[in-house]
Amino acid sequence: MNGVEPGTPCWADLATPGLEDAKRFYPQLFGWTGQVSPEPAAGGYTVFLKDGKAVAAAGPPASPDQVPIWSTYVATDDADLVATRVAAAGGQVVVAPFEVFDQGRMAVLSDPAGAVFSVWQPMAMRGAELFNAPGSLCWNELVTPDPERAKDFYALVFGWHPEERAASPVSYTGWRCGARIVAGMMPQLERLPEDLPAYWSVFFAVEDADATAARAAELGGTILVPPKDNPAGRTAGLRDPQGALFHITALR
């Protein structure tokens, strides 16, 4: 996965009031090391490295009442144009495009069902430097109560083409961008907590899903969906000690 191709998920970061705890939990879980931004205005924004390569980050919440959440960033060559398309397609511009120091230009957006995502127009920071290896981002997935409307929305915003995939017991959609499937979508399942609206989830690759899930629980996290096999590998849904949802996958 090339993190700078427009229309491709390129980065993930965690907004959390428990930043110090996140800097403990995730390095112990994934073998990450943290690199704190020297910019005072960044509020301690910390880039996590795996084998010396940037894989994800964590920072303070945008507002005191924001719940801890992992955000998916999609690469673009024009953040302002994407924001315009989102508004025209029935979504919302949560935070209008702005520059992040000399790193890039971003916007925070939401689709018609309320799933929040960001776009990243790279400058000095081009996105993650490692994908699909243990401890790095390997997948991004939209969970929504309205898959049909989402198909129209993301086609208009990113030019994605939905492709139905065989998956039991629910339907599954792959998002095609050019020659590759870059993300996925599935309908909401009743067993998920009621406080979860439509959302984008991040998946990190691991060597052993069962061992990593158990380790997350030891470190103060919660196993939301126990490890199970699927066509991509063995996956589990977890929450960190502050409640942020993320997934792990032992890729086949």
C-alpha cells in the first residue's frame, strides 16, 4: 500500500484524554516507540514508530468532551476539493481544511450516517511509512447502518467503486480505488455496543491475534470481539484502557 496515492488510507491517529496512558499501552502491545512533536502547539502529539518507521500517532482530544477515538486518514492531493465534495454529497465538514505546521493540510469530515474520517494532503509528512507488517496499519473498514447510501457517497467523494465480497453471515463490500481494494465496509451488527454510531475502524497487523488480544487485556484493555477467523486472517476487536476501539489481524 502506497500511503500517498490519492484515495488510499494513509494514516491513523488516536485522539485521547489519556495520552500518557496511550504512550504506555500501545508500545507495550505492538512494540512501538514514541516520538513526541517538538511543536508546543501540538499538545504532545506523539508519532509511533515500528522498526524506525512511522506507523500511527496519538494526541490530545480536540475538545474536552471528545470520546477517545482512532481516526482514519485518506490521502488526497486537494483537501479543499474533498471537503467541497463531502458537503455536496450530503456529508458534513466537521473541521474545515487547515495546515498542520509544515506537515500537511487536513480536514475532518463525516458521511451522511455520521462516520467521521479525515483527509491528508501531504507536505513534509507523507503518511505512514510501513503497512501490512506486524505493528502497522493493515486495513480500514466502515461500519454503517446504511451501506447503500455510503456507496453513493464515497463514490462521489473519492471515486471509490464498491465490490461485493462473499462473507458469511453478513454482506461485505470492498472499496476499489483504481487497481486495488483499499478499504472495506460492512453493516452494523446488533452485538456491537449501542453507543457506536457509524464509524471507521482501524486494523493493525499482528503475528498472533490470540496472544495480542490476551496481552491487551493484561495491559488494561478490553476484548470487545474475541479472535475469530475470516478470509483475511484472524481478527479481534479491542478497546484500549481509555475506551478507544481498534482491531488487530493476524494476516494470512
